[in-house]
Amino acid sequence: MTKKILVLCTGNSCRSQIAEGYLRYFARQEAEIFSAGVETHGVNPMAVKTMKEDGIDISNHTSNNIDEYRNIDFDYVITVCDNAKERCPYFPTNAQKIHYNFPDPAKAIGTDEEIAEEFRNVRQQIKDYCHSFVLKNL
């Protein structure tokens, strides 16, 4: 049976979008991957660009609110930032809840190159995490 995984972040613009991209890539047909935020901020263009550098296209992703997925019985809910974990509404689900706080690359300051480097660093952390998650849980 296909597992259902929800990646949850504050605005569903960066970290959860990157995680959704990598989970889809690593899980292949083993899971249905969703991402959402406790708010919606739109998909961050730097997240799209950074993922494209690693060969993964998330340009068609949408920024979704957690309320859109209330009726889905998830197997896993992964929060990727402390704020989402604290603000996550109660879900009537038996999903296993997993939390890993990644730095927010959208808060990076500096030159364009320094900001791009922070996005790459966070992308790598999320990629490693997602690969490990799929190996352990799927």
C-alpha cells in the first residue's frame, strides 16, 4: 500500500517544497507526497532555482494550506521548522509525527552568491534527510 506523507512548514514556500521534491524523487512510486503550510506564502523562486541546479523541477508546485488536507489519512507528518511544529493544528490522524528543524534559507542575508550558497546548504541538508527517511521508512 502506498504511504501518504505530508511535509509541513510555516509558509509552504521553501523548506517543505524542497523536501516534497526530494521525497518524491527518492520514494518514486512508494509514497504520495504532499506539502503544506500553516500559512501560504507562494513557492520561493530561489527554492525552485536551487532545486533545478540539482536536477529536480519543483516549478509546478503550489503553496498549500494545511486545511486543504484535513480529510487525508497520512502515514507520516514531517514538520521541517519549529514554528510549524508549535502551530500545527490537531490532525485527527494516526500519522507518525516527525520533526526536524532546518534553517530557513529565505532569511539568509548577504550578497546574491551568499544567499544562493545558504539555499544550497539547506538543500543538501534536506536532501540527505529525505534520502535517509525513505531508506528507513519506505
